[in-house]
Amino acid sequence: MAVKKAKKSKAPAPSFEDAVEELENITKRLEKDPESLGNLLDDFERGQELLNFCQKTLKSARKRLDLVEASLHAEGDDEDPNPESSSDDADPDDQDVRLF
């Protein structure tokens, strides 16, 4: 029975920027003639791990930005729910007619 080779896998980069830098280095190595098929496969696998890490990080950042944006819109709505009512150039006679 064949024994599977243990997968050599480094831990994800400590930061998004480190992962991008390592991906750039791997890309440069892959663009050159690889030293061996084994190194080529190792670099490809590591690149996939880093790419997944970066995509997850960006997705998480996008969600956080969406939450911040939504809370800012909610705060803006709470501050002045009816911006027309605070208009300085509104005709005073119109104030009597408004129902809302």
C-alpha cells in the first residue's frame, strides 16, 4: 500500500501584506524556469494557500466596511429624518399646510 507524502505547508502569513509579498515572490519564481517539478508544485500549493488567505481577508474587510457604512447611514438617518423640514428658504406659509 502506498503511503501518502506528508503535505509540507507553512502557516498563513502573519498579515495580508506579508501574504501578498510572498505571493509576488512565488509568482516571480514560477515565471522563471522552475528548478524541479517538486519545487514547482510546492510553490503552486503555497500560492493557492496564500491566495485563499488573501481572499478571505479581503472578504472579511469588505463585510466590515459594509457594516461601518450601514451604521453611518443609520446614524445619518437618525440625525435628520426629514431634511426638507429644516430648510431655511422654505415659505413660512407652507409650514401650516404640511401634514408630515
